[in-house]
Amino acid sequence: MKTSEKRILTTHVGSLPRGEALGALLVARDHGEPVDPAAFDRALDDALDGIIARQIGSGVDIVSDGELPRIGFSIYAKDRMTGFSGESKRNRSIDLQNFPKYAELLARRIWDAKTQKAPRVWNAPQATGAVHYDETLAQVRAELDHFEAALERAGKARIAETFVTAASPGIVSTTMLRAADHPAYPTERDYVMALAREMKKEYDHIVSRGHVLQLDAPDLAMDKQAYFQGQPVEAFFERVALHVEALNLALADIPAEKVRLHVCWGNWDGPHTEDVELEPLLPLLYQAKVGALSLACANPRHQHDWKALKRNPPPKGMILIPGVIDVTTNYVEHPEVVADRILQFVEVMGDPSRVIAGADCGFGTFATYGFVAEDVVWAKLGTLAEGAARASRHLFG
């Protein structure tokens, strides 16, 4: 994993806008409609060429494929593993219960007016059988083949490093719930550990292809609002500990410096008044065998979290990727604001080489779902790069 040795490097959290054409195909496929594979591949390649060029043009150093072939950052796992059917009855987040008018507004935003469809975010399938990852690894191989071909077309010399995201076992378990009478997994621990063993196949393959692996684990913070709402915070912390244990099982044999872990409180522009605080989570997060920790720190609810990190800094050798741009507002942060935030986290870490400037979360966590207009996304990534350049001049001369 690259470090900021001579200047502050920039990255983002993975998902990027898919565009109308590819987004419509993904949603149609998610609803079981026939989609011509050749047409899908053409749309994917066109979209990949666009987002790689725009990442480079925006000044992003560490780039991804934008999760373009996936319906969503977590629910894509249902298409790569057996054992899922029916529908999970997931809790709506506390934000949507406490603020019903906001819930109505959010529903209008994620509904595609043209297709009259939306990704199955809240009604994903549930685990009803034994989960087994496709032994051929067909979908992850195809995704990386498309990504690597697009990188060759773009010219890899202009890219410092690449990363590929994957859902953590924990977020899969709390998105696609275990059936109460599951014949193979009588307990939640059984289910989470089975997911870890199966998802490890995807993780290993991503790293074997030379990419940094980013594990998306909003469950480690967000699920206090959803899965564990109304329960004592101690029960949530116990589940976080289980999820970190599962992560470490899945990461066995993968060097920590090849892995970064993303943790957030959910990618929506809601009130977030019930978010769990970061500080008591940090000792649990630091148990993960990863080389970098990506945290949402730019949104109004978590801009103070640098204080918790200063009191409880990451362990020696761990890189911090703080979010210094918000991904739920169309305000484009001023580069001086971005630079100030970066310098704040450098002070926290005491070493600029251990800070990479990032975003709070993905810009397109689900197909057709996003809060920031596509053209504004690239402006935000541009101001991220400019802010990092300004901070670098202060730090490195």
C-alpha cells in the first residue's frame, strides 16, 4: 500500500456514478429482467473508460473501478454465492422512523422515475441455505478483467495505485439476514463465520491480481442505527467484536499492508442523531488486521471525530484515510477547507506519510442511488486533489 512519503496522496471510497445506461441495465437485471450480456459489457466498458479518465483528470492518485458492475456495495454478494432466497425483513434505520418526512424525501430520491424501479436495498434476499461462493470466481474474475483492460486503455503510468472493494462478512450478514430457522446456521456466529470463509475466496483473488483490497464494513458503526436499534450498546459492541473476528479469519494469509477497512455511519444525508460515537469503537476497530482505516469525518455529524482519534490514535504502522469531503451534499468544499482538514489529521497521526486524503463514503453505493450530481462528483474529487496539494506544500515544502 502506498504511503504519502513526498506528498499527501488522494483516494476515495470506491463506488462512483454508473451513468443512466449502465444503471438501468443493473436495476433491470436485479429485478430478473433479461439483459443482453454483450450490451451490458459494452455499457460497462464505456462507463469504465469514463470514470477512470475522470478520476485521473480530477487528480485522484489511488483509483478504483467505481463498483460499476455491481448493483450495490453489499447486496452484490447474493449474485456470487448460493444460499439466498426470499426477502429479508430488515429494520428501517432510526432516522427514517424518527423523521418520517425525511423518509418520504429519501424514498423519492432512490426511486428511478424513468424505469419505475429501484435496487432491492431494504428487501434483499435472506440466507435460507448454506452459503457457498462460486468456485469458478466467475464474476469477480470478469469484474477485474474489465477493470484491468480499462486501466491499460487509460495508461496505468498516470495512476499511483489501484484498489478494489468487497463487502465485509458483517455487512453481508446484517443486509441479507439469516432465516430464523436456518438449517445450517443455528446461530448468528455460525452464519457470520461461514460468510467469512466464503468471502475470503473473493478477497484472496483481488489481492492476487495486484490490487489493494478495501473491505466495506459500515456494519461496524451504522448498524447501531439499524440492526441493533433499541438494544443496549453493549450488545452492539459484542457484535462488532464478532464481525472483526470474522474479518480477521477472512484475511488470514493476506498481508495487512494489502488491506484497507472502510467504516461509516451510513451513506445518506439524514439527521444521524442516533449515530454511535466513534471513540468507544476505536479499540475494536484497531483489532482488525488491516493496514489502513478509512473513516467518515467530513460530514457535519462526525467532523469532531478527529478529537477521538487524537486521544486514541491508530496503532503504529496503520494508515488513516479520513474523509475530508462529504458525499451527500452538492456543496463543493473549498480547497482551503480540505487542506485544513488534512493538516488536522496529520497532527493527529504525527506523521504525514500515514495520512491519505479520502472521501466519507461512496458516491454511488447502489445503482441509481446517490445524493451528489455526477458532474459535482468530479468537482469534489478535484477539490480533494487541490486541497491535498495545498496541504502538501505546507508539509513538504
